[in-house]
Amino acid sequence: MIEPSQLLVPGAAVLIALALALTVVWLYRRRGIADALDDRHDRLKLALWATGERYWDYDVESRQLRRLLDDAPGGDRQMREDTVAVEALVHPDDMAPARDMLQRYLDGASNRYEVQLRVLGDDGRWMWVRVRGRAVARDASGQVLRIAGTALDVSATREAERERRIAATVLRSMAEAVAVLDADFHYVSVNPAFLRMTGYAEREILGRTASLLGSAQNDSALYRQIRNHARQQIQWSGELWLRRKDGDETLTALELRTVRGPDDHSMLHVCVFNDITRQKRTEQELRYLANFDTLTDLPNRALLSERLSRAIVRAHRQDSRVGLLLLDLDRFKEVNDSFGHSAGDRILRAAALRLQRTVGNQHTVARLGGDEFTIVIEDLADPLDTERVAREIINAFQAPLLLDDRREVSISSSIGIAIYPDHAQVPTELLKRADTAMYQAKAAGRCTFIRYDDHMDVAARQRAVVSGALRRALDRGELRLVFQPRMALSPPRITGVEALLRWSSPEHRDIAPSDFIPIAEENGMILEIGEWVLREACMMLQRWRQHGLDDMAVSVNVSVLQLLRGDFTDVVARVLDDVGIPAHLLELELTESVLMANAEQSAAQLHAFRALGVSLAIDDFGTGYSSLAYLKRLPITTLKIDKVFIDGLPHDAEDSAITPTIVAMGHSLGLRVVAEGVETRAQMRFLAERGCDEIQGFWISPPLEAAQCLAFVRNWRPASMQLPHRAPLVTSP
């Protein structure tokens, strides 16, 4: 029989076994849950690590922050955490924005708490973090008790964004035009300067190809070169024309760089454009100013020197010649002073145009300065060809120059010719030789050309020596006056003398007036010398008056520079007042060329002289180009027939016809007529019979020193002249 205790044991065992089984199951479930929790823990930890975010939990009431500390995967698998007061973690400057944002969230103004602020990092430095969170616990009234969320370090992102904003600001404010193109050269970004330069709006240009701004002025090979450099990621820089939206074209300096795109597989081309249109225009203007004469548009001295040098080098290689013509406008200074500098500039422009048309574009025509021009003739087959060109130029200037205001001005030119290698081997020497020849042409009477020869150097050196010595002549007292008597024919008497300038230098002995007076006119000394001559002549006349020659007159020659001098009338008045002779005893002699140099100013000056009471004479009449219609309006008192018409009298038919005509014409204008250069009795008788008023020349007396002239005048007797009876004023020759 089994006892109850025996029956209890198996039941207990079952229960125990069941309990043990349940315990095991529970333990296994608990272990599974723990494993699951550990797995979820690892996954959360891995996710936070992968995103770089940190979990945090904030107790609103205690204002304590619980946070999970960073731990890389593979660590000790412990979720470490700490609790810290917010004030100890957040930067003081960011506390106020953080509290404001928290209060807004607690008040329900936003559905998520989000803010960026600075917190203290593990390394003790401040870092920017982006904090996001939501409420995870509320009380019965709905008030937030706890907020949980994540924090992400955004320091690098903020710095990158800051740099991007700076770069964008700089790009927008740049004066240079910047454009970014993709690998296929489509515009993906442009700055405002680019839009201003091209005239397009941003929407009109983004997505379009670079060909939108292409210009026909760019060679297609240039585009290929730029694209090849870009594809090979080689920096390219150069000049490129861009066509604006309005069709105008702009020259730019382009800097192109190729950079990697965002995905490291694409390329972006960054182009920086600088508008250099104005700069290039300025460079061209400066280059023009450096090489061309702004008045005539001809090459200037610098460019002439360069071209002449190249021409000589080529001639040396080819064993050929180069001709150089140096042209100077005759009496241009007088014309310039007469018409004014503005008219003088127009004359120079007209002369340059006339010169260029005459020689053609195949030869270099340059302006050296002033009224000097040069012509370079290359590949010269025959030296005589230079003379042919010079003759064509001389003939071309026979026609008057037409000014802008339709006025015509007659002006001639003198030309000097030098040839490489005959006369010089280098440009400077060739110019010097041509200049020497040009001065010889002027000395030969102007309006001609002369080719250089070696003997001219002697004359040029002599000219330089004379010019230097002339500056000391006045101070040394080397200048003096001689006087040639002038005789009236009816009734016969000595009416006056002409004062003639002479120069005797201890070093150079006697120098002819024809040698030094042109030099004095060129260097301006004629003004000082002319005033000295005027004063000396008047002073001598005053001394003779003290010897009883009360009716004697003195004639003084006046140069064009003196006449054009604005105060010459005052100079004459002052001399007359200082010396004390009557004005009517002074006669000023002017050549036709002097009178015609500036007709209007000359007329004003002559009327001023006549107002003083001074007599006026036209010297060397018949050799100039005066207009009788103009002369009759001038207050001239005397007409002097040039010696060239007297030399052939009485046998030369032309002189015998011309001279009486001049006498009759002078009388018809109410002028006293004087014949110069009378050397024979036959000439005197011919002139007397034709009604000439006075004569002057060696037949009466050569020029005399002052004392000799005084003695001659005092001792002169009309009976010794044997003058014929005066004929009627109008006679047949």
C-alpha cells in the first residue's frame, strides 16, 4: 500500500520540474529580451555613431541634461552617459537664443525644438552643434516634462557655409566678370559683373552654350585651343572678343581654370573676364602718339628713324640704295605769324596731304617737326629718281593750298636730297646730309632742290661758325653802317641815303650781308640787330642835320620779323623821340614778300607808320608776287625798281619795256619811283628820259662810311651829272 507521502513526492517533483521548466523558459526569454535589448542598443549606438549625432535627454524641471557619450563601434559595448547642467555646457552668448527657442517650443509655437549653438566639446573647445528634439514625457495637463533628441557637430558645415557666403559675396562684388561652365561649356553660374558686361539677364544665359557670346573676330582655331586646354585641365589666358546682347563687341582678357565638379567625375570651367577694350584703345592711342604726328597723321621722327633704319638694313642686304628727301616750307614762319597759328596748322595739314598724294603711299612721308617733312624712297634704281620726285613735289606746290575755310595760300618748298650709301651709312648722318642740302637749296633762292655733295659740309660748318660769331658781334661792336646816296633826277639833288649793314669780324674778316642776314632772320637776332640799325641810322642823320643837311632823309630796311613784331611801331616811335629827328625824314623799306607775308597785319602796321609820319617804300619791286589791287590800298610812298630790271638798260628790249611801265604804273598810283643799281650814264639817261624820279647806284656813289658820305653830300654838285631834260611821264619805251 502506497502512503500519501509517497504519492506527494511525484506530484511535487512534477511541480518542481514544471517550475524549473518555467524558470528555464523565463530565463531563456529574459535572456532573449536582454539579447534583443543589447542588439537594439548596438544598433542605436551604431546609428548615432554613423550619423555623427549624439543622443540627449533634458529634464525641464531640473534643467539637467543627460547625454550619451561617443563610443566607436567595437568598443566595450557600454552605453556610457553623463548628466550635466545646461549652463555649464552651452556658450554664454548662446544661452539667450537657446532659452528663447525652448520657451517657444514649450509654449507650442513650434512642433519641434531646433537650434544651433556652441557647446563645450570633449577636448575643451567650443563647437557649433545643431540640436533637435521633441517632448517624450508630459504631465496630466500636457505640460512637457522631458525632451529628448540628438545633437550634431556642424562646425565644419558652418565654416564651409561661411566660406561659401564670403565667396558668393566676393563674386557678386567683383569688378571682373566671372562665369562657370560645365564640361560641355554650358553656363551654370555667372556674377553680376558678367551680366553687366554682356547685357544679358541671368535667366537668358544660364544653360546656354559659350557660343552665345562668340564673335567673328575670334579665329576658330582660338576656340579649339581654349577648349583643348580646358579639357586637359590646363590653365589658359589670353585675349578674346565677346559679342554683347546689343551686338557690340568687347575685347576681354580671359583667365580660364578647370576644377573638379561636386561628384569628382565632372569638370567645371571657371572663366574670369576683364574688359580691356578701353585699355587697348588707350594703348593704341599711346602707340599712335609715340609714332605719329597728331597734326598731320604722318609718321613722326621716332617712326621715321625706325623705318629709315629698316630701309637701310634691307638696302645693305640687297645692295641697293635709299633716297632721303628733307623738305622745308619756304618762309612758313612768316606765313604762320601772318595768318596765326591756327591757320598755320591748317597749312601744315594741307601741305602734308599734298605731299602724300604727290609721292604716293609706296614711300614713307614723315613730319620731323615744325614745317619740315621727309620722304624715304626705297629700292632706288637710279639716284636721279630722287630728283624726279623732288621736281614733282616742287611743281605740286606751285598750286595754292586750299585751307578749311576755302582760303588759298601760296607756299613753296626747298628740298635737300641725300642717298644711302653714297652720302652716309646711318640714319642720323643721312638726315644730317639731307638737312645740309636743304639749307643750300634755301640759300640758292628757295623753291628748288639740291642733292648733297661733300663740299656742302664746309659751307654748313661755316654757317654754324657765322651763326655763333653773330651772337657776339653786337657786343663786340663789329657791326657798322655804310650809306649809299640817293639822287633826284629833276631837279638834280641828293635827297637821302640808304643805310646798309656791314659786319667786319677780326676772326672772319668782312662777311657779306647775304651770308649773315638770313642767319640773323632764322635765329631771331634780326630783331635786336634791326633795332640797332634803326637807332644808329637815325643818330647819324641827326649828326648830319647838325652839319646843315636839314633835308636829308635816311632809308632803313625792315625784315618780316620786325614788321610782324607787335610793338615795332612803338619801337620806331621811341627811336624817333629819343634821337629827335622829324618822322618824315625816316623811310622804311620793305620787300614785296614782307608785305605779302601777312597782308592784313602788314596793312595795319603800315597805316600806323604813316600816322607817325614815316615814309614807306617797296624795295626790289617786280621780283615778288604782290597784288597791285592790294598795293594801291597800302599807304606806300615810294616804289623802288629792282636792279635786275636796270642791268639790261638801255639795250635789252625786255628791260627797256618793263622799266618805263613800272615808272608809269608807280606814278599812276601816286608813288615816287626810285631805280636801284644804276651803274652807267646810259642807264641814268634812259631813266631820266622815262620820268624816273630818283636813282641809286654805283654811278652816283658806292656805299660810303659815315664821314665819307657826309663829305660826298656836302661836296656834290649837280653840274657834274650832265642830266638830260626830263621827258613826259608817259612815253614809249
